[in-house]
Amino acid sequence: METTQRSPEEISSGFPALDEIIDRLRIGDNVVWRVDSLENYSILARAFADLALDHHRKLVYIRFAAHPLIMKPREGLLTLEVDPGLGFDSFCTQVSNIIDEHGPHTFYVFDNLSALVEDWATDELLANFFQVTCPYLREMKTIAYFALTRGQHSHVALSKIRSTTQVLMDVYYVQGHLYIQALKVLDRYSPQMFIPHKFHGTSLTPLSQSSEASVVLAHASRQPLRRKADSFVPWDEVYRKLAQFEESEITAPERIQERDALKMEFARMIIGSHPQFNRLADDYLTLQDLFDIRYRMIGSGRIGGKASGMLVARRILLDAPGEVNFGKVLEQHDSFYIGSDVFFSFLVNNGLFRLRMRLTRSSQITQEEFEEVERRFLVGKFPPEIMEQFQDMLEYFGQAPIIVRSSSLLEDGFGNAFAGKYRSEFCVNQDTPEQRMDDFLRAVKLVYASAVNPDALAYRRQRGLGESDEQMAILVQRVSGFNYKKFFFPQMAGVAFSHNLYRWTDRIDPLQGMVRLVFGLGTRAVDRVGGDYPRIIALSHPELRQEVGAKISAYSQRRVDVLDLSQNKFHTQRFNDLVAGGDYPGLHLFVSMVEHGYVRDPASALLKDLKNSVLTFNLLIRQTNFIQVMREMTAKLEKAYGYPVDTELTASIGADNEVRINLLQCRPMRLPGAKVPEDAMPPEDLRTQSVLFRTTRMIPGGVADKIRYILYIDPKAYANRASLEVKKSLGRVVGDLNRHAAFAKHRFIIAGPGRWGSSNINLGVNTSYADINNTSALVEIALETAGHTPELSYGTHFFLDLVESQIIYLPVYPDNPATQYNFTFFNSSPNILCEILPQASQYAEFIKVIDVHRATGGKYAKIVADSKNQKAVCFLDEGK
């Protein structure tokens, strides 16, 4: 008998008859078995495993499903459990780590992949997992067995799996007989390879007659043609059942119970599983609300935290009783949602998933590296079916401006706001259809890339979310506003809080909240910008201001963010130039006049001379129901959430002086600054020379002791001697120090001039969250002689970063008589910058690193910020 010499790359399946049909397996093969019965997969997998172990192959069984064991314990078999309940991201990472650990030439048997749909809601993610894992297994020269349950998955998902795997086999029963059919066998061919074969014991007989084969295949493949609706399985199955309930009146208790259970299941598929938020969704979102989301969903998956928060908050306001009729107050929204599955499909299809996984693991990326990541995202492509849905959406909106907003699953949750971490992109939407599509695609890709920007990664690491499942959905919204001249913008925009943390006088009731309001687009309300100040309104005392007289003009908004329709771009315009002519609707409600150092409100709606006008919103507060609406809105939302809330909105005033609100966002608000314990207070006999600074302007309180280092940027040197290049570089140096190992071992604070986090480097150090996230306190020094006048950042994304990271924020005004500032200490203490960061030696003139312990002979710095009495002090302490 002739012995056939086999290559080491050729491996037996354990079934000689099958080996003959497919010409054996090859090293690097992923083998997918589509089965009617789990028992059949178990038989096939055990035969493969038995032969592999007999030949002393390393074999790993990946266990993740609740179904019976595919592989029974035996000598040589390693069984490892992986939890898909932690989410797609985590599951992929766990499997990847196993593959890394066991190295090349390991054989694998996986549980039935269909079980993953129970945890992930759509088979889109199942296909994404396979597309990530299969190439890596092939790269590692393994052989892996997988199973799918026939009839449970969409054509789209199966197509992705088929295009990725090397071997795809169909195993099914028809009329009591078991058949096997190869659907794909890479780089092998035989005349009978792809026709059905009938099992006879361990032998396989090909179905050579077409009549027999056609009968078998007709029963085996009920829906062979692709249909778009299939891509929502099991989403559409639940939807179809719910739709039947809508079509008929339901009175029987058991039918109502069945409908409610299906509604809850449907909501989880759309929103996700977050217990606190699910309570709100179940209580407030109607079945029609969920259907409306489905009708406007591009792709599949979940809509993310930002979209969910907006929808639930709107429904709360519409349903909860109160004096304000929010049915008349709230503007109608017509948003679209790009499902979270589209994000992972984009990553997988464009070879970006492993890049993202690597960056998430490392949790650190420089700005230069991130710019390269953005470039890679921007050349990515979307599949045709998604492009068609994008086109439908853009045709719906026509040339109305839209905004593409991140809506990740972790965003706007209880405890994790991710405020400003991910990108939002305006699409002015004014060019040709082709260019509008290009602009929109660019916006979507930039939002996707922002999932791995330095700030987002630092935030996730800081919050202990490095390995959490982070799916990026997208919310596409119509921009509120109207055309004025060649611009488009809302009358007002801002943020409203149900709890006011900034009490500059005891008259203010913190439980009534506050509003941070700007004219035009809301970007200037949530970001720190140079030379501008929004109007901060304490809802308990809306007409009360910190500033008086001429200072009202100094601390007001001067520039407005708008969309330039003629140039098809985002634009910033001087307010007085924008409204020159005085014909802007309702302008008298927003402006006041400055005359001889005094502020005077308009006597009528007719405005002639706007040369000395200033944005105050005074008549808006006095003559409209804006304050009443804001009070009731924030109170209703806080009551429903059971937690203080932070909202974003746009607003307009009609001819009847009634306010209209477009609620864009709602999220739980973290309350910082616990009461300072008595034993933490500074001693009453604190000597002057021990005080580093005192301040009376602060927001939340807190205590930071045993501070070893102070990272100090000299305000005068920054203002008078720092070149433009130096100012651009200082933020990077601060970031390097913030992440330095020496700083990681001890507490440190950062102190320096002006507005940190501002885009204007002349007004403050241009740092991001990732550059300051490890500090215990951020001290903004407002030295008037150096031209620094930091705006209190309360209500901005920058402030929310500080709050969530429990960083004490202290504006210090050395020129104020009520402030004490120890210039001698800061100027005379030795600078150890070159010792810690030698490569930054050229910046030693501007950045000083003070080792407090060394400079004071063994003492530390301590900060006590008493929010109740609005007093804070930093002083030298023994640190015991």
C-alpha cells in the first residue's frame, strides 16, 4: 500500500472521510461549523481534539457560553473561561491575551459563537469579534474550531465571517438525515468539495444528483438572499413582536406583562445595561419613543450615553407635572443615531481595531502620535449599506447645519461624564451633495478617532475604566438657530446645573442651581476661551452679579461663535460687528449700554446706537420666563434622576417673550468638596512666613496634605519674557512632569498664570486634561501687573474635569488686599527641574519645580479649602 507523504502544514480533522473531501486542514486555518445541533459540533470538535492530543499538540478550550461543555476534561486539555458579559471590548482583549500567552502552533476549540449574541444584543459584534480574532490566530499559525447556530444570524454577519475564515462548513439535518457541506475551503479544491455529503456512520456520500441536492438545499437554506432587515437580528425579532402589541388593544394582564418584558428587552438593546439609567428609561421612555429611535438608527447597536440622556430628559420634562408646560417649551428634535456596532465595524474593516486595543492598553499617547492616528482613521471606508443610510440622512436634512456628536456607552453616565473628552464636529452643510458627504464622513471619523485621544485615555485610566467596554455611538443633531445675515446660530446657548457650587454670597441658594449663558453657539459656554466671560446666573438670585459698574463690561462676552454659511465653516465674530444695525430679533433682551462707567438697560426694543453695548442678558432675566423655565427644568430632572444634573441647551425667545428650549444633553452631576474636618483646619496661630498663599475666591473645598512638589510657572516671566514658541511648549513640559515617575510617588500641585486649559496661550498655559490630571490642586495666579485675569471656570468642561478628578481649583489674586501671596518663597526656592527632567532645561527660566521637603528642611505644603466660608490657605506643615 502506497503511503502518501504529508506536509507538516497538513493536519487531520479526525474524520478521514472529511479529510478526503477538504484535503485536510492546514496550519493557520480557522474552521467554522454552522450547525443545527450543538451535539454535532461537539462530535466534530472532539474528534479533532482527540487526534491533536494524541499527537501531543497544545490544545486550549475557550469556554464562554452557558451551553453544555463542548470538550470534556481530559489530560492535556487546557480549559480557560472568558466572560462576554463584560462587553465586546473586554472579551476581545481577554481572548487576545490568551493567544499572546500560549503562542504559535497552539490549537483551539471555542464554544458556540451564537451564545455571544445573548450578551451583545446583535450579531454584528459577533462578526466583529471573529474578524479581529481570526487573522490573529492565523498569524500565530494555529488551528481553531468555532460553531454557529444555523438560522440565527444575518446574511451580513455571515458574509463577514465567511470572508474572514479559511474553512466554513455547513452541518444540518434534512428529513432525518445528517448532511455536511463545505461553503469555503481556502487554497484547496476538489471536484466534489462544495456539494452536500450525507453521513453514513463515519463515511460521507456526495449528493451527485441535482434533484436530491436541490431538495436538501431548499430545506437547508430558507432565506438564501440578502435582506437589509436581517442585519438587525435579534433586534427586529423583538421589534416585530412589539409591533403586534401596538396594532391591537391589550387588556389581559399576562399580555401586558409580556409586552412590558419585550419593551424592557428592546430598551436594553438600544441603550445598554446601566442599572441606574435603565430605571429612568423603563419609567419614562414609551414604546413609541423606542420605535422612533429604531426608525432613525443607522446600522445597529446602541445609541450611547449622550443620546440616551437627551431622550430620557426630554421625556421626563414632557411627562412630569409642573407649572411650566414643556410641551410648548421644548423644541421638536429630529436626531439620527449611528449605532455603536458601526464603530467597531469601521475599526475592524479598516485594520484599526488592534491599534485601538494597543493604545487603550498603554493608556498613553502623545499629541503627535494621536495626529497620526487621526490620519489613519480619516482614510477609512464605510460599507455600502451604511453609506446608503448616511445618504438618506443627509438628504433628509438638506442644507440645514448639523452637528456630529460623540455618544459613547460610558459617556454621560452616573459617575463618569467624559465631558469634552470626545469630539463634536459641526457640518455647516452648504456645499454640493458630494462635498457635504465628504465633510460628514470626515466628522464621523474624527469623532471615532477621539476615542483614543490623550485626554480620553488619561480620563479612563484616572477613573479606573481602562479595560471597560467603550463603544462609540454617534448622535447627529440639527443645529438650533436661524439665518442672520450670512451666519447661522442660536440666540442663546449654555449649560444649566440643578446645584450651584459657586456661592459668592450667602444669599445664594445652591439647591436652585445656576446657568452659564452665552449668545450664539454654546462652544463658548463649555470651553475656556480668551478675552470672554459668559453670564453666570444664580437661579435663586438671577439679577445678582459679582461685578458692579465698569467691571460688568470687562467681564462680559465680546465674541460670538457662529456658522458662516457663505464660507461653509465654523467662525468667530465680534458681537458688536455681528449685530451692527440693531435689527437682530429681540436684541434688547440681551444687551445693555455702558455710559460713564455705568450700565443702563434699554428702555425699549428700538436700539439705535450699539457702539457701547455689552451682553448682560438683563432684560431676558427680568422680562421673560427664562428663569422660571430653568428652575423648573433643572428641579424636575434632578428629582427624576435622584441626583443633581448638568444639562446643555440652546434657547430662543418668541414674539410673545416666551422661551423655547432645545435640550441637547443631560447627565448626572458630581458634587465635589466635602466639608473640611475640624482636625484638618490650619492652626489659628499660623505664622505669616509659613503661608504660601491665601485666597477667598474658590469653588468646591477640600484638603490636600503632604504635598512634596510644586510645579510653578512664574507669571511675570511667562508674560514678559516667554516667546511664542516657549509658550506653545510649556504645556507639553507640564504634561511630561505630570506623568513623571518622581511625581507619581508624591503629591504635587500646579501653580501658574492665567487661564489653564485656554486656547489662548497669551492668557494662560495651554494644557489639556491629560497634562494636569495627576495634580492635587490647580492654582491659577491672576497677577494684574502681568496681564493675567483668569475667568472662574465653573461650568466648563475644564471645570468638570477638575471636579471628577477631585482636584482642588483655586484662583489666586495676589494684587487683591484680601489675598496673601508669598512671593519670597516661590522666587527664592531652588529649582530642581533639570534634575527631574533634564531635557527641559531650556525652560528652567519659566518653569520651576520646587521640592518643598528639601527647600524647607523637611516640611510639606498643605492646602485647606473651606468652601463654606470661602477661604483657602496653602501653608507649610510638618506632614505628620
